[in-house]
Amino acid sequence: MADLTRELTIVAFSGSLRAASYNTALLREAASLLPAGVTLTLESYRDLPLFDPDLGEVAAVEALKSKVRGADGVLIATPEYNYGVPGPLKNMLDWLSRPGYRSVFAQKPVGVLSAAPSVVGGARAQVQLKGTLDALVAQVFPYPDVAIGQVDQRIDAGHITSDATREVVREYLVAFAAWVAGARRATAR
């Protein structure tokens, strides 16, 4: 039975490997915008090899699986590359998708944010990412999308500079945390 008194734990992944990534900055800021009693840990998947089932068990993959398995929820923030999900993020999801229909994402609450310099803010990448998460049997947060357009005008030096953007993200995170807590209570029954 789940310990409902412990803090909620959220594992976060940025869709960008870029050092000055807006999405990584968004997730770092998210940690301070979450309600009390919720911790967010940003994880890296930079060292994963290209997905190849012939490699068998890969230590870095197993370590990420363990972190996702142990978390109450997952939060992904992604940019949009060529109208889609960045290759490294998709590669990570492919690795964590095994075994099929029983992956660490199966029934796991997952929130999706996006940020990009374009006006649509990564909305097309969100659609593609949510389709992949559906295939992994993840429980995708059914909240209005948060796609931060013109992010280069809203995040600077790793911080959200727009009060309106900060408030939209905070509202999303509060609702996401409540939804994850509800999912944890439901699975404890």
C-alpha cells in the first residue's frame, strides 16, 4: 500500500540537451512553483545510446526506469524541432517503453509542457509527444495545453521573466500536482 503521507515526487525530463535550453530552465523554475509537499527532480538522458533492442539491458536505461518507476508522476517540457519531438527525447521514450504495454510509463501520470521561440510554442511537438505517451499507456494530464510561444521573450538567463507566463505555469503545476496526488490515492485503494 502506498504511503500517502510522504511528499509527492515528480521526475522531470527536458526535451532539449542544449546547455541554455528554455525547456530545462522552465523545469528548473517549475521546482519553485510547485505547491508545498511536492518535489521535482530533473533527470538527464544525455548518455543513452541510440535505441537498439539488441543491446539488451543498458545500465543507464535501467537507472532511468528505476527513477520513473519510483516517482508519483513525470513532467516533460519539450521544444519543437522540425514540427516534432526532438530525437534524443524520443530515443529516451523508446528505451523506457520496454516491455511493451508494461513499461514504467504504464498508468503513470505524465504532464507535458512546451516552449519554443515560434508563436505556437511547441504545440505540434506536444501533439506528437502525447501520441507517443498514449502508446506507452501513460496517463496524460488532461489539462489545457501550456505551450509557451516566443519563449526567448519570456525566459532570460534561466528564469521566467514574464509574470503572466509564470502564473500560467504555476496554475498548471498546482493542478498537475493535485491530479498526481489523486492518482496516488486511487492506486493505494
